Amino acid sequence: MLRYIPGLIGAIGAMIAFRLLGALDFSLRLVIFIAVYIVVTVAVDRAMMRYGKQR
């Protein structure tokens, strides 16, 4: 179950960015959505790995 948390948080962050950038062209919003998803997912995944190593 824990392995799905980074992707879920990444998707939520990307969807918020997608909604906030409603005035932009759809293709540009899609690129921003994917970029935000990747950045947030990687950041959360690294943080969870670091937390797991500290325990």
C-alpha cells in the first residue's frame, strides 16, 4: 500500500496545477501536468526512502 502513496500525491499535485492553469492551451497544461507529476512523485518517493532508512 505504501508504494502507491508517492504516485497518489504526485497525481493530486499535478491535478491542482492543471486546474489552476485553466487559461493556458490544453497541450501546455498537459506538459505542465506531467512535469509536476514527475517532480512531486520523485520528491515524495525519495523522502519516503530516506525516512525508511532512518528507522
